[in-house]
Amino acid sequence: MNTNLGGDNVDRDMVLGALLCLASGQVATNWFDQLVDHKAISEGITALISAATAPK
């Protein structure tokens, strides 16, 4: 979906990948916990994953 948005999507992919990795617990979670709105970001990531994996 990100590639269909057009323009330079490398920055969006990099940020999204970093946030998903941080939220997944695959790296030091204290980095994610230091983000100002880490709870809201985590909820957004959960909603994104649910929407992406929902049956169509």
C-alpha cells in the first residue's frame, strides 16, 4: 500500500519498519518506551496490523 501512495516512499518505509521492529520486541524495547507517545504509537501499530491481516 505504501508504494501506491506515490512520491518518495523510502522515508515512510524506514520509519514504519523501525516502529514495527521496536513494537515487536525484537530489539531493545527501552528505545520504544522512550518515545513520547509510545502508547499511542503501539495502539496505531496494532490497529494497522489488524487492518492488514483482516479478511477481505
